[in-house]
Amino acid sequence: MLTEYTQLIKAWVIIQKDFQTAEHDKQDDMTTRLARRGMDSTIFFLLKNAVDDHRVIHLFPLVMALGTTRPLKQLAKGIFFLVEATRAEYNARKQLLALDRLHKRQALMSRKMLEEVRYKQLFLEQEKQHRALVEDIEAKIEELDGEIFDAKEEGRTHQRYMRKISELQFAPALVASTSSSWLKRASCTC
């Protein structure tokens, strides 16, 4: 009986999850949708109510009421099935919680993997932008170095021209002074 009840609970859980995710038959009524999945609507809703309700059986008052006398066979059978049903319900609830935790864990793992993929994509994009910026900066540095070299070369050329100009400026006076002293010497010898 316990395994049949557990199997019924498992089927109910599968159908319940299928209801939450199915998109194709939303317009049909519940009875039709349940019949299509092979479950009676009465059983489905009884299970839903049983799972949603939290029942606790306190056997101590029952045992105290019976005292030391043995209960009637029918009463003992009823108590046994009540305890078994409660235990089966507890086990079913435990399995439902385990399935729910597993479902949530898988959803979280899926989300984690998605975030890792997004992170890698963003990292690759940022790395590509970084490389492009570094290459652009290096190109500008090379261009600036070229401009500095050209400016220095232009400065050297300017200095050479200035030296030549100053040499030419002072050279005629030097030539004139040398030629006048030569003329003086030449006139003295006469």
C-alpha cells in the first residue's frame, strides 16, 4: 500500500509540474487536462489537498484512552491505516521537498552557468576593447615620438643654418680686417 501511495504521489507531482510548464493546453478545463494525463480529477484534487494540508496525528491521547485493554479489531485496523497514511503522507511530503530542492538546485545551477557564460563574454569583450585601446595608445606614442624626432631634427637643422649665417656674418668682417692689415703691410714696404 505504501509503495502504491508513493507511486501515486510521484505521478501527481509529475502532473503538477507538467501543469505549471505546459503551454499547449491552457484553454482546456482541468478535468480534460487531467484525463489526458491519465489521472482522475477527484484523486488529483484529494492529493493536492492532502499535500497542502499539514496533518499531525497525536497517538498519545488515543493510547491513554484505550488504557491497557486491547482495542477492537476494527478500531485497531483504522488506527493502523491512519498511522500508515500519515507516515506515507510524511514520506510523500519528504520526497516532494527533495524533488523541489532538486528542481531549485538545477535552476540555480543553470543560472550559475548562464552567468559564467555572460561573464566570459563580457570579459572577452572588455579584453578586446582593452587591447584596441592599448594599441591605439601605443600608435599615438609612436606618432608622438616621430613628431619629437622631427622637431629635434628641425631644431638641429635650424642651428646649422644659424651657425652658417653667423659664420657668414662674421666672415666678411674678418676677411675685411685681414685684407686691410695685408694692405697696410703692403703699403709700408713700399
